[in-house]
Amino acid sequence: MDEHEREMYRRILNWFKGKKQPPFKIDLELHRRCNLSCLMCSRRSDPSYERINEYSEKVEIQKKKWLSIIEEAKDLDVREWHVCGGGEPMFLPDVTLSVMESIKEYGALGIITTNGTLWKRRHIEETIRIGWDRVHFSIHAPFAKVHGFLTNCPGTFERVVKTVKIFNELKRKNISDKPEININFVLSVKNYRFLPEMVKFAKLLNANYLFVDPLIVYSELGEKLKLKDKHIREFPKFLEKACHIAEKIGLKNNFSGLDKNLQPELIEKTSRMHEVVKEDVERAKKMKLKGFKRKFLSTSCYKPFFHMTIKCDGRTTSCDVPVTGGDNIRNKSLKEVWNGEYFEDLREKLMNGKVPDFCAQCNPSHMTQKRACQREILKMVR
Ligand SMILES: C[S@@+](CC[C@H](N)C(=O)[O-])C[C@H]1O[C@@H](n2cnc3c(N)ncnc32)[C@H](O)[C@@H]1O
């Protein structure tokens, strides 16, 4: 564990010692506009999906406000930012790159998730120049046909691969390790067989990490893409092969080792993740633990103890899942929101083992990250 991660766990632990802590990490949805229409995308559950780019434009926070939020976050000692949200950040490169620059100006860790199809060479040069830390490219197959099908747009595979290659070329030229390249792969019926090839392909792209999350269902199309029982039964042989190759070629990932983000239970229960959360809480309660350990392990989620999501219209939540609720940052300071009623109520509910309805749509990776957090914090208090 590095010092950055240790600080995150330290802050979570402090809440359980009764000491309030500032947010450690903020996810930014700068806007919801996108150039693609991926078949599995969460934007498809939006009633105004067909006009979502126009709708986003009407409600978005402006660049000046984003920059002032970052100024305040700097004073609060926010250490990590994830630029992602429901749209494609590089749809508005001026806003996105300005936000990224101001995050790096005060030395926080910066991550961006992108479909990789809209980057110009000058954007990549700028990203390297400011010392940006990580770029997560969403690539859902090692072949053009499947990736093009899932992103609902032919040519996307060639474009994202070209972007990754330019990143690699310019990193070499600038003798820079940064940004790290990660690949995000959403597991579906169209690509589960290709996971072993995807591991090799990620290595070929010089990726540092392959992150795989089972598909969450947001629409009828998503339902069709989710793995069915027969696929889940067949999947372990592909997973085993992928783990073997990843170990052999030294590719870090979130599905082998302790994280096990692709266990059949997690694949099967996407969109019913509240059941997995409840089972974990019940298991902890039955362990006859006392004091801190009981309180800590039977807390259903730690997100509002270290994390905040700011949606493009200014609404704030503890993670990217809830579609309603939360204070609006347009009318309040970051500190007021973090210490406000919404976050305080949520913390209390979660500490009492309650599981909000929205947890059904939790990312399986949040579950595995929660379990990793428990392991690490228990080691810290041993
Ligand atoms: C919604 S996208 C937005 C950022 C950017 N446009 C992109 O494609 O990376 C953020 C991440 O969510 C992932 N994602 C999209 N649909 C998903 C689903 N149904 N289940 C799980 N992850 C999903 C994407 O692959 C991507 O890595």
C-alpha cells in the first residue's frame, strides 16, 4: 500500500474514532455529452436520452465554477480526482483540460476515464505536460468488430488504439512514466470469451492495469448483454486462462489475486447488488464482534466517509449511483455539502447497516474495493 492509499484508509478509520474528516476523493461529471451511444451505457436509462447532449448543455455548471470548486477542495485537502461521469469528458476539451490543469497545479492525483476517440495530439501533449497521473481507456474487446458493435459506432476501436499509441509515443519522447494507461473493459455476452486475448492486447498497448467490471443493466439493451447462467457457467475457463496469462506477462488487474472482481456471484447479481451488500453486513453481525470491529465491519458502505460525486448540474452524492437526492453545490460550499444533512444522514444509515435502494445498481468493483478497504484497515488497527 502506498502513502496515498494509506491516507485514504486513515481518514475512513478516523470517522470510526469519532473524528470528522474532509473528502479524500471527488468524482466529477463535468457534463453528460457524448459522441458515442454505447449499447450498455447508463445514459440510456435517462428519459431524455435521445436529447441528452442538448439537455446536458442547458444544466451544466460552467468552467469558472468548476475551477472555484477545485480551489476550495485544495483548501479542504482533497487528494484525488476522477474526471468521468456519464458523458465523454473530451467532448468539451477546453473545460476538461482546464479542470485537469488546476487539479495538477495543487498536486492532487488525477484520473480521467475516456472512450479515447476525441483526443487530438495537442490534448495528449498537454496532459503529459501537466503531469496527469492516469488515463482509463474504455476498450471492450481486443478486436474492432466487437468494440465497434458495443460502442454502437464503427471505427471507434481504431481511434482509441491510435490515441493510446500517441500517448505511448509522447511519453517515450518526454521520458515520462505519466500518465499511466489503464484499460476498462465491461464484461458482457459479446466479449467474455475474449478476456484472455484482452489481457495480451492490454499488454501490447503498454497498459499498466486491466480493470474489468461485469455489466450493470440500465436498459433493455443492457439486459440482453448481461451474462446469462450458461455464460456464467462457461466463463471460469476463460477467467482462469486470463489470470494465468496476466500473471505470466505481469499485467496488473482487478480479477485475479485478492480482489476477485469476476466471481460468479458478482456477475450474476449486478443490478441486485444490494443483496450482496446486505449479505456482507449480516455476515459481519453474526461474527459476534464487539466495539470498533463490529461497527466498522457491519457498516454497509464507506463511500460517504471519503468520497463525493458532483454531477454536471451541481447535485452532489456519495457515489455515481443515486439518480436523485443530495445538496446542490451551486448554492453551497463544498464544506457545507460534505457536512450537510444529506451526507450526515447517509453516514448514519450506513453505519447502522442500512442499505439504500440505489445500492442495487452498485458497481461490483465497489464491493471488492470495500472488502479490500476492510482488510487494509483491520491490518492498520491490529
Ligand atoms: C459511462 S463511461 C463515461 C466515460 C467515457 N465516455 C468512457 O466511455 O469511458 C464510464 C465507464 O463506465 C463504463 N460502463 C459503461 N456502461 C457500463 C455498464 N452498463 N456497466 C458497467 N460499466 C459500464 C464504461 O466502460 C466506462 O469505463
